[in-house]
Amino acid sequence: MLHVQDFFVQQIDYIHFLNGFSFIALAAMCFSAKGPFKPRIPWTWLGIFALIYGVSEWINLAEVGGFLPTMEPLRVCLRIASYIALVEFARRTAMCVSGNALRGAFAALTIAPSFMGLFKGLDYAETISGYTIGLIGGTWATISLLRASSIANKRNRNPIVTAAVSIACYTLISSIVGQKANFFPASTINANSFLHIFGFPVQIITALAGLCAALSVRAHSSSWITAELDNRTLVSLNKTRAKIFLFVTACLIFGGVITWQMGISAENDMKEEFLLRAVNASAALNVKDIALLRGTQSDLQTPAFKTIKRELVRIKQANSADCRFVYLMTYRKGKVVFLADAEPETSPDYSQPGSIYSDATPTLISALQSGGSCIDGPAEDNWGVWVSAIVPIRNIPGEKSLAHLGMDISANKWFAEIRKKRMTSMLVVLLFCIAASGLSMVHLNSREAQARIASSELHYRTLVDGSPNCVQLFDSESRCISINPSGLKLNGWRENEVIGRKLHELYPRDFKRTIDEAVDSVKSGNRCTIEVETQRPNGEKVNWRITLNPIHGEGLLEAGFVGIGVDITDLRRAEEKLLVHSYAIEATYDMVIITNSEGKIDYVNPAFVRETGYTLEEAVGHTPVDLLCCEEDKKKIESPCKKAIKSGVWKGEAVCRRRDGSTYSAEFTITPITNAKGLIEHLVIIKRDVTERKAKEQKLAQLAHHDPLTNLPNRLLFSDRLSHSIAQASRTHSGLSVMYFDLDGFKEVNDTFGHDAGDELLKQVAKRVKSVIRKSDTAARIGGDEFTVILEGTRSTKDAEAVAQKLLEALSQPFTVDSKQLHVTASIGISQYPDDGNDSESLVRNADAAMYRAKELGRNRFCIYSETINSEELEKVSLASSLRNAIERGEMVVYYQPVFETESGAVCRAEALVRWKHPRLGMIPPAEFIPLAEETGIIKNITAFVLASACKQIDSWHSDNKIQPITAAVNLTKSDIGDKSLFDVIEKALEESGVEPNKLALELTQNDLMLDPTANAEIMERLKSLGIGISVTVEDSGCDILSLEQLKSLYVDTIKMSRSLISGVGSNTEGTAAVGAITAAAHSLGLMVIAEGVETLQQFELLRSIGCDSIQGYFIGHPMPASELTEILSGHRKILYGSDTMAA
């Protein structure tokens, strides 16, 4: 059993009171903190923390005293709120000092949560939110204050450090308390409620930390007042502060002693009253019945036990307000034995007769042995912590006691009653301390204010006497009553000449009216500034600017006014010089811009307004770059401005724009203007319009590097650009092509129509060349009718070939010169870097050689240079020569590939495909000789041959009664479409064969047809008027309804889907969907659909399910001679595919 003997344990309520008082005092100091602090620490948030914390402590006090019920949630919320305020104080403190402190605070935030296993809690309920916020806030606040102290002045540093240490102590102690015990909840009233450090409870140390922090804040607040005080005054103030501190401390100690004594007195009274109640209760018990009790289980059935049991229950009920247990016990054989208990037999707290009480205290045992009475406790046993009244029961007074009656009161209620009686003394102490502290602070503030006034007066006198300006004090009648030494010296006056004289008497009469008006104005409470001119005794003229300031007291003019005179003689001279300079700037023809330190325009001269169209008002406030520079030149000017700021004057040029949007070239000179500290205050920009000069320079450069007739680069510029392009291609490991060409037939044009016509033709040729090549490429005229082109970034000659072909097509079109149609062609040679040369000379030479090879091959063509160009070109010439005679020699044959209807399986169409059976090379596919035929112009003859052959074969099939009529389709190239003789060839073939036009179909590709839709529409319309079917091959899966509608507008009646489209059918859903979409779109427009390139059964079945009208491909029929197709059409031969058989 533990005895409560420790002094501090008995002072729980006073410790709560002291803790709350110290933090309320801290809050008061924080809220009243004032002065020009540096750094400006946000003490208000620390005051909020302290106020909430102090209130929570006094709520604990009220709970401990029994005035309030236990309000744990409220206490937790208050504690957490106080910690949040502490965190905000730490954050704001960190923000008012350097970034290093802020980073250190965030480091504390990061590290703190990892120590939660060591520090279990900062709020007494040990909630995770409370102790986390509290520990973080305390740590952060300590770090921030220590960092703030490093930048504070010497006198202000120590209070901040002390406050930081106080908060650190509070944080550490609170953490330990949170780990070991709660903050004095009413249920734990014993020595274990305290954690001691050097014999002191940590709660006392917490209170001292709060009080120390309060004094530190007060010292910090007072430091600005005492900063300039002399040591004697400062020592006197410190003594007063020490006396006040000792007085308040003595009051608190005295209050603690009084409260302690009040508690002891109250406890003694309660003991006497409790013991008397027990004695009175014991008198109601029958001694004879007690004498019959043996202290065993057998007593339970005896009438005497039952009687005593009822009496004990009655005693408990009579004292139920505070009494918890009532029982009889005795001491036998060294043990305390229960005889009877008022508790019900079913209660877990019930003690059976004869049961041993093992938790008896020495005080209880002594009373039982001696037969005396006592108050035992507070003592702890298995049932809790109790205060017990023990009285003996005797048969005859003076004899040995038969038993002892025990009554237990809860220790909580016991001490709650004591604290209620102590609360009055604490309230008196609180009021006394508040009154004493308030009066002391009033006294201290008065002393500090007096010291501050005395210091201010000293500072004022020092400031006035040390001022380099003339400072005078005038009374309400405007008479001078004081003047500083500088005023006497600057004016050459003696003090007796000035004191007592009015202001206007001190200066020449010319300024009397001005001075009197200023005095009247300042007497009305206004500030006024005037300028006067005086003459020193030595004859030197001085210009003064005098500022008159009224002196007010509680809104009324009391002492007159202060006059401060500044010598502005040098300023006036500088202004005169500046005026002369401004006249010069205003009159100059160059544009002048002056910007401020932020780079925004402060001034522009009339020349700027005249040249740009911007007025001064429009220009001011804008940066020169935003106002004048084009987008592409902004960076060109911004960078030099920065360089000028760093290194000095910068000169350069840029393109500027006027207010109306027109542009001009300008020459800039940017000069920074610095102040005495070397900081840039202005930029002076002098700008001159150099558009005319630049135009002349550009014209000279143009003449030096460009052909004056075509405006293309000349040989010099071409060579330079080619060298640059070769170097770039070498660095980037890319290629480039050089084209060298001249005009076929240009000499005849010159000879026939004259040189003027020839010059105009060259101009038009240059325009067409530029329209074909990219902007990044270079076209040049190097003399006569010779041109060169540099194609950059070509991966192979294929890229150059494409450009050459476009160039040939562009130049083959007629030229209109003086209403005459002139025709020329070009022969183009192409060389490739690095394959055909590593330098400009080699590339040009080889391109020239290739050009002459093109001329040898018939002109109007291009030729690629190679080391074997002779053998290759001979082979090509030989093949072209054989191609010209192939038709006459019967080497050209026509094959037919059948087209089948998907529903009936019948052949409905046959595509005529030309083949070349070369006597030496064998069968040559169309892909090899058709391009050659187009290059050489032989394609026209081949097309006529195929048309004639197809028409004759149709007539042959139609003459056979066993064969159903079908249509023959003939392919046309883009060269055929543009050939004006095409209609004659078609009409001749139809006429000679006698075939109806509707049995002939012409097939074109979509790309060829759409090259010139307008021109081709007329051709298609004429063909359609003959009754000829028109089929267009579609190769793009993105062909949509609009594309098909455009084709239909060109009189197309059949859409043929190419092999590239059909290859996706069956292999992927996207390909199948694309073919289905095209088919549906074509059908919606009334167009027939043919699928070309069908090679699998799956493709066939899917196309049939999609609704494709006809199919064509190697799966059901490859290209074959007419004789083989005739057998199929006549039914003598079947075509097998997959597991099915299809017959004509």
C-alpha cells in the first residue's frame, strides 16, 4: 500500500494552476509584444498556442477540483489546437528568416515522425495527431527561433535564444510525460502520476519553461525601447524588472504554501468528520451478535451474522453519497480476517467471512492490534485506491475489541473534496497575482516609456545637430526659437541674429509674400514647400528649398512648425545643364529612347515620334523590344540589351516596325547609365533608320551573287552553296543531288523570235524550276540556257529522279511569249553525293556528262550518272530501239485475264494486258518496258496496238454464237490521257473492228485521273459520250464516299479495287472492313465494283459475302492468250479453284 507523502503529489491542483498561469502569462506577453523587431517574429501565433494550452490546464484544474466532469475529448481538441498554432508559429518564423532555416525546419518535419516510437505522445490522451503535431511544432519552432537569433542584433539575440531553449524544454519534457503518464487525470492520484527530474516533477519544469518563455518575449519586446539607452538607465530598468519578477514569483510560492496548508487543514477536518461517522455507525451494531461470530463459513447460516449483515447494509445505504465499502474485520494470528461485508454475496467485490485481507497497511495492522481507531490511506489494494475509517467495537469500554468496523471512501472523491476547499485560496492567489502583475507591468511600462522619451529627445537633438541641412524650430507666431549648427554655417548667420526673428525676416523681401502664404498654410495643418534665393555674406548666391512641417498634439497645433532647408544650388545648375542636353536630344534627327531600370520606356524624342508614328504617351511604359521589334528580331535585341547591361555599350542592327505595321531597318546603340553604386538605372538607346542604306547594300550583294535576268543565284553563289551543302551532308552523313540541264530547242527560239523572246522564255523557265523544287533546294543559272539545281537531303537518286520527272513535265508545257506558243524541252543530268563525287567540281562535271548522255538518248529526258554510264545507256538505247520496232516485228502480244461475276460465276469481262516477247531477252514484263515507252513516247503506239487487238478479239468472240458477249478492258497511262490523238485511235479501233463502243472499257488509276480533274473531266465526258465504259482502279483504303462521288462526277461507272487493298481481306479485320466500306459506298452511288488480285478461297468467299460484283485474280484465272480464254468462254475448259469448280 502506497502512502502519499510527497509534497508535490499533494499539490496536483496547484501545479495545474501554475502551469496554466505561466502559459497564460506567455500569451499575454506575446499579444502585447510590439516594436520595430528585426527579424519580425510572429509572436501572436505563439500567444494563441500558449492561451489554448493554459486554458486546457485550467480545465484540468477544474476537473481535478470536481467542478467539471471529465471532458477528455475537449482537452484533446484544445491540446491539438494549441499544437497547430505552435506549428503555424514555427512556419511563419521560418518564413521571416533565411531559406536555410526553412530547409532545416522541413528536415525536422521529415525526421520527427520516425521518433514516434520513442516519444509516445505530447497530449495527455496520447493521440497520434496530438503528439506528432506537437513534436513537429516544438522542434520546428526551436530551429526557426535559433536561426532568427543569428540575424538579430546583439541585444535582441539573447531573448530569442532563451525563448527557443524554453520551447525546446517544453517539447522534450512534454514528450517524456506523454510516454510515462497522463497529465494528471483525476483517476491517478499517487506518486506514479509523476515523472521526476532531480526530484522535481516534470510538470513544474514545463511551467517554468512557459514562464521563462514569457519573460523572454517580454525582454524581446522591450529591447527596442532600451536599445539606445545609456548603461545607467538600463541598469535601473533591469533592477525594476528583477524586482517585479521576484515579487510575482514570491506571490506564486506564497500561494502554493497557503494552498498546501489549506489542503492539510481541510484534510484533517475531513478525517475527523469521517472517523466520527464511523464511530456513530459502529454504535448501531449489536455487540452480542458480533461476539457470536467465529470468522468462518459457518457464520453464514447463523441469525447473528444475518442481523449484522443487515446492519452493515443499512450503514452503507446511509452513507451512500461517498462511502463505497462497509465491513467488519479482526486481527487473528498475525492476519487481517474479514468477519462480515455489506456487499451482496453475488458481487465480485464481496469478501467471505474468514477471508484474509492481504493488502493491509502498517497503519491498519497497528490499529487492529492495539484496538484503536485510525484513518488509513489513501492506500491501494485489489479494489482500488481508498481512504478508510477504522473504529473498534467493544463489549465494555476499555476491554479488548471484538472487531473493527471499516468504511471506505474512494481516494478520488476524498481528494476532490480537499481540492474544492483549496480552490478558494487558489482563486485568491490568482486574483492577487493578476493584480500584482498588472500593476507591476503598468509601472514597468511607465518607466520604459519615460526612458524612451528621454532617449528619443537625445536622438532628436543628435539628429538635428548632425543634419547637413538647415533645421529650424518656429513657434506659433512663426518666430525662430531654435536652429542647428549646420543652418548657421550654411547661411553665414550668428545665432543671436536668427533667434526671435520671423521666418520672412530671414530672407530677401522679394520672397515675403511667398513665405507668408506658406506660413498661413502650415498653420492650417498642411505641409508646405517653397524655394527662395539668398546671398551669403561673401556674396555667393544660394538656392534653398524649405519644407515647413506643422507640429501637432492631439489634433491641435501646439508648438508651431519645423522648417528644413536644403541647399539646391548644385541641383539647379545640374538642371540647367540637363535642359541644354534635352534641347540637343529634342533637335537631333536620330531616334532617342530612354528606359528605366526595368527596361520600360520613360522618354522618346520627337524624332522617334516622327519616324515610328508612336506618341510619347503610347510609348511610355512599354519595352522597346515589344513596341518596335518584329517577332523574329526580339531575341536579337533582348540578348544585346543584357550584354550592354553587363559589359557596356552595344551596337547592332535589327528590323523594326512602325505604328502602321510597316517595317524598316535600324542601327542601334545601347548605353547603360549607372548610379553612384554602379547599379543600372537607365538605358539610352539611339536608333537610326538605315533602310535606304541597307537597300543599296542588298542591291549590290544581289548583283554580285545573282543572275540579273532570272534573279536566280549565279555560278559564284551556286558554287558557294554547293560547297556548304557538301560540308553539311558530310557532317550529317546524308546525301545530296546535283542536276545539270539545258533547254532543247532554245537556240531555234533565239534565232527565230529574237533574243528578247529568248530572255522572256528564260525568265519563265526559272519560275517553273522554282515552282518544282523545295524552298530548301537551290536553282541557279550558270550561263546561256544552262541551269543547275542542288537537291539537299536526297537519300538516293530515286528522290532526284522524281524531281527531274516533275521538271521535265513542267518544262514540256508550252510557254506564252508575246502571244506566241513556244515549245522547249530539257535534257537533265544527275549526279549524287557522295557516290559520284566528294567535291563540287566533280559533282557538277559528272552531272554535265550525264546531261549530254540524256541528249544522246533523244533529249527531253534525264540521265543518272554512273561509272558504267556508257554500257548502261547503250543497253537502254538498244532496248528503246527494239521497242520502237517491236510492234512491226510482231513481238508485242496481248494476254487476257478473265473477270468473273461473284453471284453467277460467269466471265463478264477480260482485261487486255500487253506482253513483249523479245527475241533475245525473252518475255519482258510491262513494269520494265512501259516506263521506257512513256519516256521515249512509244507508249502511244503500244496503246493503239492494244486497243486494236482488243477490239478485234471482242468482235471474234461476239461472232461465235456459243460465247456470251463480254467486255474487254484496256489500260490507259497518264500519257495516254493527255494525248490529243487518243480519241482518233479509239474511234479507228472501233471502226475497223465493228465492235459496239459499250463492249469496250478503259481502265485508269485514280491517281492519274485526279492529276488534273478539270481537264480530265472533259476527256472522260467525251469518252462516255461514245458509249465506252470507264473503270478506275482504287489503291487507297482511305477512299471515302466523297472521293467516289468525285470519280462518279468524272463519268466513272466501275470501281476496281487494287491488289494492295484486296491483300488485307481475310488477313486482318481493318482490311476487310475497308473493302466492305468502299463496296457499300460505290453501290450507293450506282457504281459497279471489281476486286483485283484475288488469290485465296477465303478472299473470294469474303468478297462474295461483302457484295463485290466481280472478281479478278490468279486464284480463278491468270493472264492467258486469247485462245485459252476462248476455250473457257465456249465451255470447253473449266477453271478450278480450291475444292469448287467454276465454269464460264
